[in-house]
Amino acid sequence: MVLSASLHSLCIIPHTSQSKIPSIFNLLKSPLAKPHLKINPIFKPSSLSLFTQPSKLRPKTQNFRTPTIRSLFSGIVEEMGEIKQLGMADHGGFDLKIHAKTVIEDVHLGDSIAVNGTCLTVTDFDTHLGEFTVGLAPETLRKTSLSELEPGSLVNLERAIPPTGRMGGHFVQGHVDGTAEIVGKQVEGDSLWIKVKTDKNLLKYVVPKGFIAIDGTSLTVVDVFEEELCFNFMLVAYTRQKVVIPLKEIGQKVNLEVDILGKYVERLLSSGFVDSIKGSRFPETHNKTGIVNQLPKSYNTSSYM
């Protein structure tokens, strides 16, 4: 590092006669002079170049790239987009073209964008027109309500969250489990009650005060009506203005994604995982006939609790 400074920046010079003004060389000979400061004779006498000794080089560390979360969402809708075109594409697949503003700002080919809670891959985009295209697989059309869309329909949009992003809702994968039908709507104050009916295979994962993603919106279940195969939820005034659910009428469908934790718990219970843990914590003794004996009195069960 090279520092260049004039003499006036190094000391305060009193208003005395010219002979009493200390010179640069006298200044360096003083006890305050530091041995690692040197004069560069190339510069003019009115300037002082200060060269610091080079610091020890730090060992280079390899720059590891942080893994990017590419298909995880929070259920906080960023904006509502408008369907511009949908139908069979030239390549034989089913394409969906959407007009948007926010989610297209930094879009790249291959990015994941949740459309009404369905994780879809960007296959084409035009930032000047504010449009992007996603492809729909046959299974996606069967599992979701996207097949009911038409030009002019509004959809919820959310980009995949970055690793440093805030988790404002809950973990949403964008893997729709099925659909539900709106069977009731009721206004209370500035909020809106909505009641939906779904399949019993999905309702078993729905619990009061639990998370659920409806058309990609992270919401809280209020009540579950087992006999009716229904549950309800409430939208506050702010949410009503930001998502498409209030715009749908009774009889229309919404996409559902249940909380992934419930499915993992069910999987562990059905696989015998819990029984294997119980067996390892409380071992049984067998006699020669194969009949299970009681634990011996000397067996210390407290160490397994």
C-alpha cells in the first residue's frame, strides 16, 4: 500500500521564521520517525511517500459455492399473473404463457416458479413483453386445477426462495397433492371465511391450526369437519387483495398441498420404524421354546428411559 502525503499533513507547523521550519530529513531523524517509513527520491521534495512493509500473505482458501435451493417456496405470494395463452405446443407438450412483473425481473431459463402452488420450470421468457412460459406434464394436469384456466385468468406466482431468504410462511414444495372444491364463502368484518371439500385421503393430513398451502398460499386451517370431508380457513383483508382465492366462486377448485411433516410421520409409522426403536430400547428375552420371558429383576430399565 502506498500513501502519499505532503509535509503539512504530517505535522502542524507554527507560524515562525523560515529557518525554524523542520525539514523532511530532520523529521525522519527525530525519535518519532519509524524505521519502516522510507523516502522515495523520485518524488518532489514537497511530497513524502510512505511505503509500508508488505503484510504476510494469507493462505488462499478454496471458494466453495453455496448450494442453491431451487424448488422450495414459502407460500407467500409475490404477485398475481395473468394467463395469456395455454394449450398444446409445437413440440407436443402443453405450455402455459403468463404475463407478470415481479417474478420476471431476474428470471432465467430453468428457474422454478410456483403457479397456483404448482412448481413449474421456466422454458422461455421475454422481459420486454413481461411474459414467461412454463411446461405442464400430463400428471400435473391430472393432479391440479390448472387445466381449468383460460386466457385472462389470474394465478398466484412465487419464485423459489434463496438460501438467505425469509421463511414467512411454511415449507412449500410446490408438489400439489390434489384439489378441493369451494363449498362455502362468508364475510365476517373485513375477513373472508372459505370452506372447501376434499378427498378423505387428503383430509387425514389436515389438522386444526395446522399449515396448508391452498393455490400456493400458506394458510392456517381453522376447523376440520370429518363427516363432511371439509375444512375451513380465513383470509384477512390484506391477503384477500393479494391472492386469487377470493376471486373464485363456489364450485371452483383450488390446489392443495398438505404439510410434508404429516406425510413423513405416516411413512415412518407404517414402515415399522417406531417398533424397531421400541425393540432396541426394551430388549426381550426368549427361552428355548420361543416364549417371551419377563425381564429379569436385575435388568435396569432406567437406562433405557
